[in-house]
Amino acid sequence: MGPLAGCRIVLGVTGGVAAYKAVEVCRRLVDAGAHVAPVMTKGALRFVGRATLDALASEPVQISLFDEPHPIPHTRLGQSADLVVVCPATARLLSDYRTGRSADLLTATLLATRAPVIVAPAMHTEMWDQPSVAENVAVLADRGVTIVGPVEGLLAGGDAGAGRLSDPADIVAAAFDVLGVTGESPFAGDLVGFTVLVTAGGTREPVCPVRFLGNRSSGKQGHALAAEASSRGAQVVCVTTEPALAPDRLGVKVVAVETAAQMATKVLERSGDVDIVLMAAAVADFRPVQVADHKIKKDSGISEIRLEPTVDILAELGRTRLPGQVLVGFAAETGELRQNAAAKLQAKGVDLIVANDVSLPEVGFEHDTNAVVLLGADGGLTEVPLCAKREVARVVIDKALNIHQTNFDTSAQISNGDDK
């Protein structure tokens, strides 16, 4: 059945490179129980095969105003829809929809419906930044259309910038919100009932009121983990040094911190009642022994800064965690990736280490992409090639969920053996 059972959703797909992601949106909506009626433009067929959506959707793809079995397909689709989702929405689609131009079956359906509409724009940055496109989006938003994205990231042709289609999970989450479905997951509910603790960002250790010791972590990977866990139904606590950039969504509680000590306090306070801990933050290993109460002036010369170790949060969690709890650590390295990750795995007492080589292009700090190696305490190894950080988050959470289930099954077997 699923939380969207009984909901009829028209999924419009236009002719943009990001059209392939509509396949994942379709799958997630169907998995959630929705009846999905796909409508493709002729341009979309240049990027995604009709047979793919025919197989995944709830009914065959429709393309034409005139070649479909129903004499007025746009009216049938528009009147029967509980929601219309356009993914991706090109600049042309936005213009046609805003001006009321009925150019094909999809735009005719948009004009023929009174159901709520979600559009997920995707295009190159130069197109997205055009004043005419911005005006079209603003007008549609004023009319009540829900705009999802776009986001910054890698684009077709090797470019990077604003205009990348939002993650399919976020588009589906928007559908849940528009339809008023709460407390359920757009991803078949595999984390419903779970509480997940995520850390994100780089800590800052003050030297004086102006300066601090820090690192290059942007928090993007940790925030991607928080968004992915929330989209799959978990209640998420996100302890982050970048609260303004944290996911702003139902089910995510953001806890702002700055220093390693503050992060240790907040994490250890909350770690006792969570199922999965994802320690993605870049926590400082050292901090100044003394913090000046005034700005250190340049003309005062070079001051000696004595350092002391900070609390090893990951090791403390490994020592004190509850039975069955899954603990995932992260390791940013610049060489000997697997050796260093294996050593950290053993030293910290965790279930899984996610390691990346931040010296490689487009990997790790400040990037929207990542490439990681997952090493498990069970000896398992998984390589994730360069991809969006949200995709890395999906793989990590899949693995953590599998470990949790294994822990649960093992505990049950032990319990049954004691009963005998």
C-alpha cells in the first residue's frame, strides 16, 4: 500500500539532460504507493527511453495530444490528478506554463488541472541566471506552484554551478509535503522509527576573539547524510558547525556548535538514545591551551601557541555506546587511504569507517562531490566512485542499516539461546 496509496500523480518529464533522474522519482513515488501516470515530451525521449518509464510507472507513458486512446488525454490527466510533478522543468517549460502556452500534452495537462503542481527546474547556470527565467519562476511561485531547486553542483559538459536538478529524494519529499503526508518516508519507510545522530562541519578552536584554528570542512557531506536519513523516515539530530546550511526540513533537529568541546558535549548528551551515529564532522585534534582575551596584533610579533588534545569523540562513543547501536566514523586522508582507514577502524571501535582522499580533484572538502571507501568491522570493503555527496550518503546509510539489522538479528539469537 504505502503512505501515498490512493494518490494519483502525473509525472511530467521534459527534454533536459537531467531527465534520467525522473526515473528515480517515478520509482520512489510508486514504492510509496502512488499511482504514477507519466507524460513525456518529444524532447524527453532523446534522453530517456519510453520503455523505462513504461516498466516502472503505474500506466504506459503518454506523449501526444492526438495519438492516445482517450480523445482528450490532457483533460483526463489534469482532472484526475491529485498532484502534477514536472521533473526536470526546462526553461521552455517554465515559460510556456507561465504564459499559458499549450505546446504539447504536458503543458496542456498543466493548464487543465486544478491539482497542486511541483516543478523541479534544471538547466545550465547561465540559463538559470537569466532575468526572464527568474521572472517566470517568481510568477509561478506567486501563483502557488511549488518550486524545488535547482541546487549547485556538477552540470552537463563538465560545468559546475547553480542549475543542477534537486536530488530525487528531495523532490519526492516535496510531494509528501504538498499532499500533506507526514511521519512517513518517501523511500518505502526503511528508516521510519529510527533516530539518527549526524555531525557535520569543521570545528573552530579560538586563539583570540578574532582568530581560530580550523579546517576546510564545509559540512556538505554531513548535511547530505542528515537529508538522506530524514527523507527515509528517520528522526535526525544534526550537530553542526554550519547551522545555516543544514537541511531545513521536517524531522531534522539542528544543534549548533562551534568548538570540539561543544560538539563532544552535545553528541555525548544525545548518543544514548539513537540507533545510528554518523560522525561526519571534521573535529579538531588539538586546541590552544590558552585563549587570549584580546585580539593578537600583528605588530606584537609571532606568538607561541601551545596546543593540547581535544576530546576524541569517536573513541568515546566506541567505548560507551549501547548494544546494537551502529557507529560510523569518517576519515579524511591524503594518502595510504585504506591503511589509515583500517587503523582508525580498529582504534576507535566503530562498525564502519568512510574514508576519502581529499587530495584528489572534486573529492571531499567544499565540493558537492565525493569518492569514498567504506571499511567494515566485518572485513567488508565497498568503493564508491566520484559522485554527488547525496549518493554517498545513500550508500553509507544503506550499509549502516544493514549493520543494524545484523546486530539486531544477532542479539535476538543470543537472547533466544539464553532463554533455552
